[in-house]
Amino acid sequence: MIQLILFLGVGALLLISLFVLARRGAQAEGGAEALLEARRALSSLQGELLPTELVSRIFALDDLDYVTSSTSEDVRALFLAERQRIARSWVKQLRRQIVSLRNFHLGSARLYARLNFSTELTLAMEFAILLFACGALDLALRIRGPYGAQRIVDTTTAAAARVCEISEKSLGFLRPGNASPFGNPPTARNSAAL
Amino acid sequence: MALPMRDRSAKRMDVEEAAQDLRWRTLAKIERPLDRLIYLASTRDYNTGMYYHDGLAARFNQDIACQALAECHREAFRELVGSSLKELVAQVEGYIATTHTGPAEFIAVWRGLEPYRVAVPVEADMLSTQLLFSNLKVALAVLEHHLIHRSTGEQVA
């Protein structure tokens, strides 16, 4: 009888161990996906959405001056509508990638990245500022057009650059050879404010 | 199959050399980024996305030539996206002059068919592509305005 109880006990222990191991495996798999997702978001921000040249080109005043001085009112209206569309698309993509990065920091980052409390607090503040700025920028672009929100554009790109810099440190161990095949090298300095 | 690090680095150097060769021998003669973009896009097979250039492939090999062409294509695209609207209008105007087509006809066809959509590199990011297409749309409108303005001026004169 005692032998049977011992045998059942060992069996139960083995089953519990198996269950715990299986759960850990699933967690690790999910964690790897979250890491890759965050890395993709960071690459997209640094390589595609924040390079100074691209942001400056979208909000370039010389284009507006050129259209105003050398074309008709119809062409100017078309230009403004096109730039507004592009600017809003930029904000939308920026917001999507920021949310993706924030989700990583809220969920998996503390498992991998060794961020201290003050850095986490700073990061939380930056995410809050950034998402608010994205909302405000979209509203300003809708109401005042692509050239009516330069200060908010500056604030948004500066906050996004700071978030990227901190995220870069927390994802530093997962640096692929070629994170951004198309854009500039992914350094937060590239994406500083205009 | 993944190449070992040393082979990858050697291949990278070959691609860079081939790209340099292409820039010196061929692309240097094509002044405008728009023309370079269209030329490089024309070396790409639309079904496979592979680039072909016999001279370059003979000097290096097909794989290296393909990568060098792709790299130069990305470069031309970046340059074009970074152009101001005024520069882009001048580039489209210059390109029209090389096509032996009337400007009005060219503008109508480019507006209708938007052939520039197939000239962007595969890896181009969405926002840069959107910006380029939007700028080209505006550039065509600017050129049409100039054309109407010019013909009205000629009629008055």
C-alpha cells in the first residue's frame, strides 16, 4: 500500500513538473514573439518613420513656398490635401509602432531588460507624452493642415527619439545584422527633433 | 543555406565593388534620380523581382549583379524621395523631354496609368513610397498648370 502511494506521489510530481515545463515553454515562445515584434517596431521607427530627412521633407516649407509662388490656387489646394494625407499617415504609423513598443515594455520587457525603476518611470512618462502628442498632432493636422502644427511635430519626434533610445538599450541584446534594409542606420541620434 | 561570416563579408565586398562599377560606368551618365530609378526598375523582372545586367553579371556573377542593382535602385529611390517638389518638377520635365512625347499626352498617361508605381524597390517603406507618389501627383499638376499658362501666354502674344 505504501509503495502504491509512493508510486502515485512520484507520478503526480512528474505530471506537475511536465505541466510547469510546458507552460514555461509556451511563455518563452510568446516572449520571443514579443521581442521580435518590439524589435520590428523599433526598426520601423528608427529606419522609416523618424529619420530627420523624411520628416523634414513631409513638413518642408520650401515645397509650400514653391507651390504658392508658381502655381494656381487649385494646385496649391491639391498639394495641401496631399501633404495633410501623408502627414496623418505618418502620425498613424508612428502611433501604431509606439503602441507596439509600449505593449512590449508593459508585458515582456522586465523579463529580459534590466531597467531600473527610475528608467521605467521615465519611459512610462515618455510613452504617455508621446501618445498624447500623437493624438494632439492628428487633431492639429486635421484642423490646421500640414503646416499648422510644427511645434507639436518637433515635440513628437523628440519624445519618440527618447523612447527609441531607451528601448534600444532594453533590446540591445537582440540586435540583428540588418535591422533596417531601407532606412538610415538605426540610431536614436538620427531621429532627433527637427 | 546561411553563409559563414567570412563568406558573407567577401560577398558584401563584391556587391559593393559591383555597385561602384555600376555607378561609374552607367549611372554617372544618367543625371537625374528619376531617370536612374526608371532605368534600374527596367532591369528588374516584374515576376521574380530579380535584377539583370549582362555586363555586370559577366564581370562578377548574376547574384552579385542582382544585389548591386538592387542597392543602386534603393539609392536612387532615397534620392528621389529626398528631392524637393521644385526639383521633382524639374526632373519630370527633363524626363518628358527625353521621351519624345508631347507634355500634355505624357501628363495624361502618367496620371491615368501611374506607371511610376511599379518603379519603386520592393523593400521601399510605405511612408516614403506614399510621399513619392503624392509628390509625383502634385508635380504633374504643377507641370500641367505651367503648360496651360505657357500656351495661354503664347495665344495672347
